[in-house]
Amino acid sequence: MNSILFVTVLAIVLIFFSMLGVREQEALQLLNSASNVHYGIAYFALFAIPLFGSARLRECLPGWLRAPALAGLISSAIAVLIAVYPIIDVVSNLEYAGKIIGVVLVSNLAGVLIYGLKTRLAP
């Protein structure tokens, strides 16, 4: 329930802030790109586990898994980098990238804070 509420509030906030000083097309791309960056970060972490996870875990995994994990890690990183570059005409490429990076940082910080509060309040 908390994750559904968090995503709903995040979507509302993203829609509101994405419309500040931008055209409709840029606002839509901001929302889409911020979503792609969130997914890219999650997949980056997922593919990093077989490569950089605990030694005990890596010993249990088959050796062939490292090559696809590395390919997935690299492709996730590239997808995140591509997401911060606009594919439409915007006033400032740097400002556009800053908006996406800011949205991703603030939303992840909010998630960490909510998680921290929840674990402190749990018995």
C-alpha cells in the first residue's frame, strides 16, 4: 500500500513540476525520461549483483553469468545516459538534463527517507 501511494504522489509531483516552464512535448519527455532513469538504476543494481555482490554469492553463481551481467550493466548505464539527453528541441540541454537528474535524486531521497522512517517506527 505504501509503495502504491508513494508512486501516485511521485507521479502527481512529476506532472506538476514537469509543466513548469516547458512545452507539452518537453513535459512528456521529462516524465518518460525520468521513468526510464528510475528503471535504469534498478536494472544497473540488478546486473551489478553477479559482478560486485558478496563473494559468497558470486561463488554460487555459474561463471557464464558474468558476461550477460556485464552486458546488462553496460546497456543499463547507456540507457540512463541517453535518457538525460533530449531528443526534441529544448531551450537548454544542460537545464533539461538537470531537471531529470534533480527529479531522480529527489524521488530516490524521498524513498530512502520514507524507508528510514518506516524501519525506525517498526517494532
